[in-house]
Amino acid sequence: MAMSDHRKLLVWQEAMDLVEKIYQVTRGFPRDERFGLVSQMRRSAVSIPSNIAEGASRKNKNEFIQFLSIARGSLAELRTQVEISHRLDFTHDDLSPKLDRVGRLLNALIRSLRVGE
């Protein structure tokens, strides 16, 4: 069942856009956060499209769903880290629309793969 090319998945494309945005936003964080929140946010963001890609390469649907679930967990981590960055006044960028879009697309893909189980 492996996908021929994960790059064709809209959710992967949107997740890649989110990674770019997170890197842009975190460039403006305080220097002493480089190994703290900046590193955590970037890792969480990168994990989302990475797990989508890895899951798409798997041989069966259940494995793909598992990796999409991991990507969804990384998205939840990133949401928390974005909230922390707002509370600490490190950023005023509204990342919610992008986070919400990736979440909706992940959920939709998971639902579509579960149909017929």
C-alpha cells in the first residue's frame, strides 16, 4: 500500500510550510533560547512531515496510520510550545491557522485510511 510519493500529499506540503514558518519565527527568539524552546519547536515541527513521509513509505495502511498519529502528537507538542512562546512574549505571530490546517488535514487523512477497516 506504500504511497508512491509522499510529496504529493497536501498534508505533507502544508507541514513543510509550517516547518519553514517555525524556523522564520524562532530566528527572532532570545539567543539564550537557542538550545531550549527554539530547538524544541524546530524538532517538533520537523517531526510532522518526517513522520508523514516515513508512514507513507510503509507497506500497510495500519503502519501509515500509526506514523500519522505520531505526526499528530508532534503537532500537539508544537501547539504547546507556540503557546509557551506567546506567554513568554517571544512572538506575536498567529500560527493557529497553519497549525489548525495541518491538524485538520492529518485527521482527514487518518479518517480516510480507516474507512473500510
